[in-house]
Amino acid sequence: MRAWLRRLRRLRLRDTYRRVRLGTRLALGLGVLSLAVFAVVGTALTTYMHDYLERQLGDQLKLIQAVQAKDAAAHGTVRRKPYYGWYTAVYDVSGDAVSLRRPSDVPEDTRALADLARAMARSDTDLTRTARIRGEGTYRLRGCEVEPGVVLVSAAPVEDIEKTVGQLVTVQVVVFALALLALVVLGRRMLRRGLQPLSDMARTAHGIASHDLTESAARLPLRADGRDGGREVTELRTAFNTMLEHIDDSLAVRAEAELRLRRFVADASHELRTPLMSVRGYADLFQYAAANEPAERDRHLARLRAEAARMGVLLDDLLLLARLDAAEVETPLRTADTDLAELVQQAADAFRASHPDHPLAVTAGAGPLVLRLDPQRVRQVLDNLLTNAAVHTPAGTRVSVAVSTGGGSALVRVADTGPGVPAEDRERVFDRFYRVDKARSRDRGGSGLGLAVARSLVRAHGGDVELSGEPGVTVFTVRLPLGGADGAHREAP
């Protein structure tokens, strides 16, 4: 039961200590450390002072005995009186028998002096010991041989040493206690002031915790400011503010992603709704026409197939973009060693056949440019860029394709001399479902996924697509690494 109570008491003390603020903990820790330092310093100082005073007393005894030994040798006893409270005795020692010569200045209890005289008769050197004399206290005894069989014993009280050491201990305790109290109080104030920036950051964190982060455009207006606290606190404050900036950026990215997702869903719904409505309408017409002329029925059936094919292309593009976004899970690339120049020539031939009203010029190197890539997907990129040039420019506009290398990359530039892309639209032309022509007329482009698919496919190969130019000139530059796509993507089975 007692052990359980002690354990419970320790747990309560531990919980109480954990609830104490950091400044108070540091102040208490500083006090405990200072107390240990004071104890070590006080003990060392007291020990040194005690030993020093004892050595001084021993030197005094030795000096006085040198004079008293001459006096005893000349007169048989010591006639010169020692210091007040000191004792001097001359003993005749024969074997174990000792006899005190008179007159002598000795206490009533002389056993300690006689024992030292007896031991001195059997020693070749002077002896010194500390003994307690009954009724007098503790004395420092020293014996020396005056002549064979005659021993001089002097006794000096050590009470003065004990009083001095006691006073020193008292002074140390008082001074150290006052110093410890001042150190804890002032140290706690200094620590609270030094830790104030941490408290400010804690309040800032509480303010952030109460901030509503569920809104799409949520921002964190709070920041930890101040200049106090030293270098460490400054580094912590900087890291804290950097973290807030990162959270702000993440929130902004999330808000932008949510906005793009909503726009994507709205655009996808619009693009899918149009062919679905067409399919539904033509299906109704087909049902009506099925009972009438066969020619009318075949015409509606062809329209149904065309709208279904258009919707299938749109869904294929969306599926391809989804697979490219999840490239770390499944990569829709089947790479092989392919001559990029030949691939460009094939795309150019197909473009000339499908768009004879747009003259096309191809510039390629003298030899083949073999890269590790997916020929089908890169051909899709080239077809998209060339078709984009034909769709958004009037008939007769010149289109050019150039193949080159530079900076460790293979470059394919698709340029046209059409009206160009407005500056305000250049940053968004690669967005999904975005079209420069705000009117959603299908004769001025498809679903708005062509450039998005092209950029995603090129990036899946480890490259990128850039738009440049000026009014009257539009240039799309495809960069493919000469090392191919194997370094960044897995080859699909």
C-alpha cells in the first residue's frame, strides 16, 4: 500500500511538472544546477580553509616548540608561558612509565599528553595528533624529544579553527541562498522575456488553427514577427514563416486545382452533352425514318455513327490524359528506337493529304535522328500540332516543320504565319478544354484537348512543349531528350 502511494505521489509530481511552463522549468533547472555548483564550491572552499588553518596551527606549534625545547633543556621545565589556552608539559619517559615534571601548565586530564609522550619515546621523528581532552575540548598535540628520555608535549586548541570554519560555512550558506534566490527570480524573468517570441509564435499557431481553411481561396494572414530571442529564435521564426508561406502556396495551388477541376468537369459535361444530345435526336429521327425511305434512314444512321465516333475520340483523349496523370502507376508508352526525322516526314505527308490548302515545308537534318520513344504517341503529338495550325489559320497560310538538335535535346518546331495567339491566351493554350476561340463552334477546333494531350505526351517522354512567336507568327517547339523516355518512365508491357 505504501509503495502504491509513493508511486501515485511520484506520478502526480511528474504530471504537475509537465504542466509547468518552459520558462519555469528552465529556471528551476538553473536553480538546481546552481545549487549543485554552490555545494561543490562551498565544500571545496571549506575543506581548503580547514586544511590551511590546521597547517598554520601545526607550523605555530613547531615554531613555539623550538623555543620551548631550549627552555626545557636549560631549566628542566618550560618557564615561558605559551598562548592563552595552550598547554605545555615535560615528561620523563622510561619504558612505558611517564612522569610529569612540575611545575607545568597542563589540564586536569593529561592522559592524551602522556600517551603522546609515551609514543614519542619510541619514535625517531616528532609526532602530531589531534585528541579530545575531557573538560577542555579538541586539541592539536605535538611532541618532540628534548634529550634522551625527556619529551616535550605542546597542546593547542582547535576550537578557533572550528569556529572560523563554522562562520565560513554560515556565510557561504547565506550568500549562496541569496544568490540562488536572485538567480532563480531574475533568471525566470530573463527566460520569460527570452521565450516571449515562442509564446508569440504559439499564439500565431492558435490563430491559424482557428482560421477557416475549408474555403477555396483561404489564405493565412498571420505571421510571426519580432526581432528578439537571439539567433536560434530567429531561425525558428524564419522556418515558421517559411512553413506558413508554403501552406499559403499549397492552399493557393489547391484552390487553383479545385477551380480547374470545376472548369474541367463543366467543360467535359458540355462537350459530352453535345454529342449525346445529337445521338438522342438522330436516334429519334432514325426511329421515325426507319418506317419511311431507306435513304433517309441511312443518312440518319451515318450521323449517329459520326457523333458516336466524335464522342469516342473525346473519351479516348480524356482516358489518355488520366493515364498520363497517373504515369507513376501505369505508363501508356511503348518505346522503341525510332527515327524522329522519318516520323516528322510521315506526319507531314499525312498533313498534305488532309489539308491541301495549307502549303507545308519540312526541314530536317541530313541523316536519321534515332531516339528512344513511342512512335505512335509522338506521331499523335505532331498530328495535333499540325492540325492545330491548319484549323486556326485561314486557307493558304504557310506551315513549316523543322527538326534539329541542341542542348542535349531533339527539337521539332511547328510554325505557321497565321494571325497568332493573343498574349493573354498563351499561358492557357495547353489547359484542358481551353480554346482561344471562346465560341464553342466545332468548325474552329475540336474539344480543346489536343494541345493538352500533346504536352502531356511529350512530358511523359521527359520533354516539354513551348509556345512562342509574335503577331503573325506562331511557333510550337517540342523538346525531346536525346536519351529517350526510359530514364524517366517505365516502358509499358
